[in-house]
Amino acid sequence: MKNNFFLALIIVLVILLIIAIAVGATLFINKKNVGERVAFVVSDEINGRDTEIARIDFSNSVTGELKIVKSGESSKRLKIAWEEINKKTSLSYNSETQENGKLVMYSKTTSKNQEDWKWAVFDYFQKNSKFVIDIERF
């Protein structure tokens, strides 16, 4: 009987932990602050390991600046993808927010001169490339 109680308690605690992590991740994703200074660290699999190949820095520019840190085939593919993005005048991206305790997902279109352009670029890479994009906040 005691074992069943402790097992049930552990299951409830694990579920609560999962919910807390999900809420925390959602809050992290939604902290797409307008004036936030960020850079994207772009990695690709090279010789079986994720390796940083470039950074896209949004600290001084709304549209971002690509800085290659490792030359090779991956960086060439990234340059091509970056050129495709820069040809676009607008991009759509998916986001989410909390409204009345419910998670609401939405799609938004933004243009290059808007502060949220970086999040559209992030979403574009997530959907259209095999690169791993990490966010660096400063």
C-alpha cells in the first residue's frame, strides 16, 4: 500500500515537473522582446559532431549580420540560405502566447525593418534548414 502511494506521488511530481518545464520553455520562447539584443549561433554536423560554423548577429542591425567562423561546405550552404533570406522583404513566423491561462499559437508576418525580423529568420531556419540554431542573449 505504501509503495503504491509513493509511486503515485512520484508520478504526480514528474507530471508537475514536465508541466513546469513546458511552461518555462513557453515563457522563454515568448520573451521575444522587441529591442532584445541577440545573436544566433549556427552549427552543422561535421564529421559526426555539431560544429559552430557561423553567427548571425542582431546586436547592431535589425536585419542581422552573418559572420562565418568556420569555412567549408556547410558555410557555403549557409551563405546561400542567408542570401535567400535577404532577398525576401517579409517573412512569416509562428509564435505562441498565454491568454486566460491557455496557450494560443499564431502566425505573424513581419518585414525586414521590424524588430521581430530576427524571430522570423530563426523560424525560417528551423523550418527550412538542417542547421542547428542556438540563441545567445546579451
